[in-house]
Amino acid sequence: MLYHLLRPLVFRLEAERAHLLSLSALERAPKRRAPAFDPRLATEVAGLRFPSPVGLAAGYDKDARVPDAMLGLGFGFVEVGTLTPRPQQGNPQPRLFRLVEDHAVINRMGFNNGGQDAAFARLAGRKRQGIVGVNVGANKNAEDRIADYAAGVRMMAPVADYLTINISSPNTPGLRALQEAAALDELLAGVMEARGEARPPVFLKVAPDLESADISAISRVVINRKVDALIVSNTTISRPPLSSKFADEQGGLSGEPLRPLALAKLREFRHTTGGQVPLIAAGGIGSAADAYARIRAGASLVQIYSALVYEGPVLAKRIAKGLIPLLERDGFGTLAEAVG
């Protein structure tokens, strides 16, 4: 209720400025312990035990400034990044837009971050209470993007509970070409070799704008390379009907309009992988009903981000609580029983 009272004031601020102010506020806020979740929500993916299936998607905490604060707000896990080997400014501003009428966001940030060295130092200093994954990417001007991913994995593996290979952002030119089967196979071979002795699980984040043939090819490579989980999906470059004045802005669209596309792609990946690879759903999830639909479609975990803009910081806790009556209604004793 407090957030909904404050939201008109927040929305008077330019979107990226409001984002940065929220990070600063969380850095200064008193530390909270992560809440206790109903044990029926606990699930295991890639050898990690997640106390709640509702996580924070990459993009909010790009530089690993507030992972523990987000866990304290009720996220079952947090993914920081995308982090690149070297710091980069990203694309020119403005590059983040609220589509209020559509409950959506368009961004063309371009992997703006302070680099992996600074984030490593922050993550190395935390107590490792709660699951924090690290999303890694390539610098825009990298001569060898696969080498950038391998370097990021090698660097961040000791401080990550899992690593996400992000090849699905539409805001770095040419990046999505790494989703092609041959390039993806080469990339994953390099990533798995670079992971080293720390050996955290490796997840792969894919785009929602894939054709069925692409999904089949990616699924084969992912199974052959023993990727630990797939995150389906990132933002979309497609444009369903939108009402906002920002509808024609370039970049990736997220939020409510992405929901049907992200759900459809999740179902396709469930079919093509045959349940051999755990799936993590992202895109257009803003309620317990949305999360439950992804779980029933095959997701073991879900991630949210854009919905926080409209629903406030306790949304993850609210979704987790709302999953319990849905499980009970359908006769499931645990969340894992409902997957797929």
C-alpha cells in the first residue's frame, strides 16, 4: 500500500533516475534477514535448494550492489548483472521507458555496468546467505565475444551460486547471433572449460523471438553440452498492440505485453527438451497466477523485474504466498509436483 501511495511521485522522475535512486535507498536501508517461506515452495534445481521459486531477474542490480537487500525483501534468489569483463557506459540516454498504460517497460541499456572486478569485490565480501547468481555478457567492442564470456565465467565462478550466459539481449548488436547452433556450441564449450574447479551451475538465457527451428537446435546443443538450466526468456523486439506514447521506442519490451509470447516459448522449450533441462520462466510475470501458469507449463523457477515498477518491492513475497492456495487447490503437496 505504501508503494502505491508513493508511485505517482516516483513516476514523476525519469525512469533510469528512479531506478538508481531505488538502489541507493536499498544500500542505505537497514539490513533485513530473508523471510521464512512455506516449505512446500522449496525446490531443487542444478543441485541448489531454492526456498522460494520467485527470483529477481538480471537487469535491476547490474553491479551487485544490493543482492542481500533484495533477498531480505522476499526473493527466493537474486541474479545480478549483466556484467562484462570491462566497464562500459552502455547506450546513450534516455534508454529506459515506462509504458504505464501497458504495464510495460522498454529498455535499450546496452549492458551498462562497472565491470566484473568491482562486482567481484562486492560479492566476495558477502556472507553467501541466500542464492545469488551472476549474469555475464560480452563487451560491445569485444574482438572475440566467446573469449569475453569465458573470461567472465572464469572471473565470477568463485563468487557465484550459479552463472547465467546472456546471449539474448537485443541491445548489443550481433549478440543474438550466438544463439545459432554452431556458435552456441562453440560458446558453451568455452564456458564449460572456463568454469574451472568452482564449477557453479551454468544457465543459458535465451530470447523470446526465436523460431521453432531455432528452439529445437538450441535444445539439442543445451542437452549435449549439459547446460544446467534454461532461462526463457529475455525482452522482445516484437511489438504487440501498445497504447503508450513510448510504444515506438527502440529496445527490448518487457512487462505484461510479453506474457503470452514468453509463455508460448516456455512451452516450446519444455517440449523440445523433453524435461531433460530445468526451465526458469521470465517475462510478463506479475502475479501468483502468472507464476503458477509458468510452473504448470514446465518452469521450476520464475523471475520477475518489470512488474516491480508497477507493483512495488514486496511483489516477490506476495507471489510466493499466493502460490500456496493454488497448489492446494490442485492437490499438489509441493511446488516440484506441479512443474509441467
